[in-house]
Amino acid sequence: MGLLLLTYGMIGLLFQWATPLFETPDEIWHVGMAAHLARGGSLPVQRPGEDTPWRQEGSQPPLYYAMVAALTRWLRLPLDDLEAVRLENRHPSPGDASLPANKNMALHGSWERFPWRGAVLTLRLWRLFSLGMGLVTLLAIYGAVRTLSPWHPRRALGATALVAWNPMFPFVMGAVNNDVAVNALSALTWWQLARLWREGFSWRRGLLLGLLLGLAPLSKLSGLALWPFAASVLLALGVRRRVGLRDLLLGAGLLYGLAGLIAGWWFLRNLRLYGDPTGLNVMLEIFGRRTVTIGQLLSEGRGFMWSFWAVWGWFNITADPPVYMFLEIWLALAVAGVGMALGAAGRRGEDRAFWAGSLAYTGLVFAGLVRWTSLTAASQGRLLFPAIGPIAAMLWTGWETFVLRMAPRYRRGLLWLPAVLWMAIAWIAPVRYILPTYSGPAFLTALPAGARVVDATFAEHLRLLALQPGRATPGGSLRLTLFWECLRPTPQPWSIFLHPVPTAQPVEIPQIDRHPYRGLFSTTDCPPGFRFADPYEIPVGRRSAAPTVVRLQIGLWDRATGWIAPIRDGHGRPVDHLIVEAGKVRGRAPSAPAFSLDWRVGPARLIGVEIPEAVHPGDRITVTLYWEVEAATAEEWRIFVHLGDPEQPPRLQHDGPPAQGDLPSRWWEPGDRFADPHPLAVPEGFPPGTYALWAGLYRPDGERAPVAGPHGERPPWRAAFLGFLRVAPEEPLRAPSGPSDDRAP
């Protein structure tokens, strides 16, 4: 047991080292509540719509915060600079593990590095205090299981191991969160109820139970599940020991009278302030209500199960798929073993109290959680931790029963295998999953090959040195990297926006707003001369046109005020909008031209064309070319379409970049196919007749690309023949006709 507690403490410290401040569920607001009390504030009155550092946590029972505040005042721990280190991420995405960025709820910087000072030191000590309550929880679980099953000593150690080595337990119990208090008090109450069952009622035991029953709901409302559970234990005890009704009522009066004296004031206060003794009505108004169906709740079951064991951060950091495969297989076998063990307990009777108590209390906590998550988004397995002791005891017993029944020859190796695997995952998780999620940017020594120089300065605070564009296919992600240099820290944390620029071809790119470096980096902690890479993964919609170039407008802004930083280019000139080519959507546009061609024009092949059959003077038409790229090129080719004799000045023409600018030639890759529309305006009075159409490529200096026909012919004017356009005479104006008599009945 000593080694078990030691490993829990070491794993818990590892989780605390890897997890930055405020990056456990709701910690940023639990800290706000505890700091308010530590600074001498009174219990807040919750008002929906009012922005406070504690938000919905101001509706929580106050015991945990009061303990932390008392510890802070007793040790005279500093909190003066709390607001300077408690910087909220203004673009968070809690609960979505699929997103590569904005997994954090706070911004992080040099102030969190060791050695800790000021408020950072205080918050780290608060976390250690919470971790210590986890030790109390483990000791209580061990004592409860050992008391309920004295003939199964391995069950107590195994159940405690499943709790201590559950990778979520040291993560949650090492956080600033009132969960740690209710989890510890629930385990202590379960232990004392087990002793009451085994050793009988005494006034001393009754006073201790009454104290625990009063403190538990003062930590969190889920502690109220202990009240009906304790009542059922008292009732069963009276039946079993034939305790008289008078003694039973006196014992219950002692327990619940003391519990009511301890916790009753809180419920009366809520009733007076909010018209609800629990205060949940105002908490839901602040946190947000939802309406959910049974089907939706069932669909959240898998995530709920995973998050009981291995989902970290703000419910958005997950493990590798084999971890969850192991979890589901092991749980299925353990639950099968629970069924076997229940059958054996029913026949022998020695384990009836263990199973009845474990199932009853777990069921009460689970029912309360289902009710809560039907009112608001709270399908998180950690909220079942008040019953983690009974759950672990049942799973250990089920697994043990399954192994002894199905594989007795291998019991020595199999019995402890799940617990040991969970311990290994718990050791690995902080380093493999959590630490990389919150790691900040490293100093950039040199720009990588392929980076494109930008050199734009934003309000004399940051300079965008260059970018490395990405490539993606429809339905994929475009990887773009920006390279920044800090000139001086900003007064407030600035955000970056990447806004898609509309193009002729539809490209489904979302607008991105976040703080630099995956949303983690605060520009207030940007030392002069610091250079860093800022990566982005931009989703590209499946219906996006391809191939095409993605253009983005880039800017820096202060979300709190809406102020946008002015921009200067590398020559010091002001820039209204910084627009860059961020990457390319790869693919081959479907080509079904009316007429097929086979002209090789420089690095591309002209494979088709669409020409109107006939036009009239005054019409506006479009000639669409279809190209297939055969070789990459560094030239900035432009495309021309000319009407008339190729050896004479064109009668009509249109020149422009490929695909109306959506696919510049520097982005061409072998195999690209794209449509290239060219508008032509036929002026009034244009002579009727049949005219030849020609097309080709030319460089900015006017030099045309060489042209080769399907039979190897090379026209000296370096233009590919497209076909003929017939310009019909102008249609004479007709007088309007009168009403027809041939109308339908």
C-alpha cells in the first residue's frame, strides 16, 4: 500500500508538471472563486450576464474554496499578480479533441517557469493541497473495501490500485477543483458506513458520520447522494440487528440533525437569494442550459466512459486508439465477471453487503449525473468520481472472478495486468499527450527552405517575416506556417485572424481567429528579437474547387476592444490589407470541353475549348480554355485569347492570369487540370463574319511560350488555333406584337 501511494504521488506530480495552470476542467474559474475568498471577499451573489472571475463556480458550495483560502491566509501566500498570469484564451475550443489548436483555456508564458513566484507559486501549492486530498481518498477506499470484504484482502489493494493508477484520477485530484473535496469526503463517508455496517452503531460513529454527511454537500451538490445512501444503510442495519424503532430514529436524528446544522445554512441562503435551495437554477443560467433526448445521451456514452479513464485537458486531449481498445475489451470482460460474481454472492451471501452498497451508491451518483447532464453539457466521466471507490472495487472483483473462472492457470500474470497497464499509461500520458499539447514556441534560428518572404510589421510590435504555404486536397487540411519576429511586447494579448479572400472558384475555407502558436502564446510575453514558427491546419471543404490557390487576409487585433493593428510593408509604407497566397488546393477539375484540342504550349497542354456557336455585335461572351499542366515552372505566365489574323493586331482580345488569377503558373504541378474562362466583349457595329481564335502563354516581358501542334507543327506566331467564332449581323428591331388570340383555355 505504501508503494501504491508513492506511485500515485509521483504520477500526480508528473501530471502537475506537464499540465499548465488553468488547463484542468474549470480550474480557471475555481481559482477565481478561491482567490476571491482568500482576498477577504464574501460569498458572491450570482447574477446571470455579469462577467466575474468565477463565473458559474460562484454557485458551487464553498467548503473547498474556504479551505484553500484559509490555507492561503495562514501561510500568507501571495496573490497580488494573479490577474497578470490569469490570461484567458479568447478563442477556446473545449470538448473538441479533433481540433489541432485552441485546446487551452489560458495563455501561457515565461511567468509559469520554475522557480515559481507570486501567484504562480500560490496556485502550485493549491494543487499540491488537492493532490494530498487524493491520498486521503485512496486510504479511505482501501479502508472501506477492506472493511466490507475482510475475507478478500487482495480486493482492497486491487480496487485502490485501479483508482490510484487510473490516468484520470491523479489528473483530476491534482487540480484546483472542488471535485477533490467531494471525492475525498465521499470515500471517507463510504468507509465509515462500512464500519457502521460491520461494527454496529455508536454515538461516536454517528457523530463522525453526521459531520461527513454535512461537509460533503458543502463541497459539491453530488455529495447529497450520500444522504439517501446513508439512510438505506441505517434502515438495513435496523432490520439486520433488530434495532428498535426508537434507537433507529435517534441515530438517524443524530446523523441528519448534525448534517443539517452543518450544511443547512447554504441551502437556506440559496432559497432566499435564488428561490432554489440548490442554486442550480442560476448556475444553469450562467453555464448554459440544453434540451437533450435519450438518444443524444446514449450517443455521449462512449465519450463519457473514455473520460472516466483517459481524456485530459478540457475534455479535448485523447490517448492513442489502442488505449481505448484495451479499455473497452477489459471493461467488457470485467463486467462479465461482475455478473458471475453477483451470482456467486447470491448463493453464498457473504458478499451481499458489498454488492448492495456498491451498486446502490454508484446508482445514486449516476442517476444524479444523468439528470445534471440532461440539463447542461456535462457528460464527463470525472463527475462520477464520488463513486470511484465502489466502481473500482466492483471492476476488480469482476476481473478477478473472470480470470479465476476462465483462466485459472494464468491467474498470477493476468490478475494484476490491467492495473499495471493503467499505471504504465498514467506514467506515459503526461509526457506523450499533455506536454506536447501545451508546449510553447521554440526560438527560430533560420527560415526553412521554401519559405516565402513577407516582411510586414504590425503596429511596431510584431513582424511577419515569411510564410511557408501548404497543399491540400478537398476534404483535407492545408498546413500553413507563419514566421514571426517579436519587436516588443504588446500591452494586451493580441489575436491573429486569417480571413479567406473570395475567389472566382468556390473554396470552402473557414475564418480562423486565435492567439499565436496554436492559441497558446501571449504577445504580452514577446521579448524583442524572439522569432518563432506559427503553424496552422486549415480545413478545406470537400466541395472546394481544385486546383486553385488559397488566399488569406492576415491581421492582428485585440478582441477585447476590436482594434486592428496597422500594417507597414518592408519599405515602411502603410498597407490597408495584407493578403497572401497561403497554399494550394490540389486536384483535377472535371473537364468536358465542347471541342478537344492537343496543343503543347510551354509547360502546359491545351486540351479543349468552349466557343459560342454565334454571337452578335454588343454581346458579351466567354471563351473557356481547358489546360493540363505537364511541368512545373517558375515563370509568371499569362494567357491570351485573340480574335482575328495571328499576324495582325487582334480584333478582340483578353489577357489575364490563369484561371482568372486562381491558379498562378508558379503553383502549377504536373497533372493539374483546370478551366480557364476568358470574357470577350463584341462591340456594337462589329463587322459580321467568321474569325479565327488563338490562344497562348506569354511572360511579363512579352515573350511568348513555344507552341507545338498535334502533328508537331510550330506556328511562328506562337499561338494555338482554337477554332472559329461566327459574328452574325445585328438583328433588326421588331415592333412589339399585339395580344395573341391563341391563348390556352
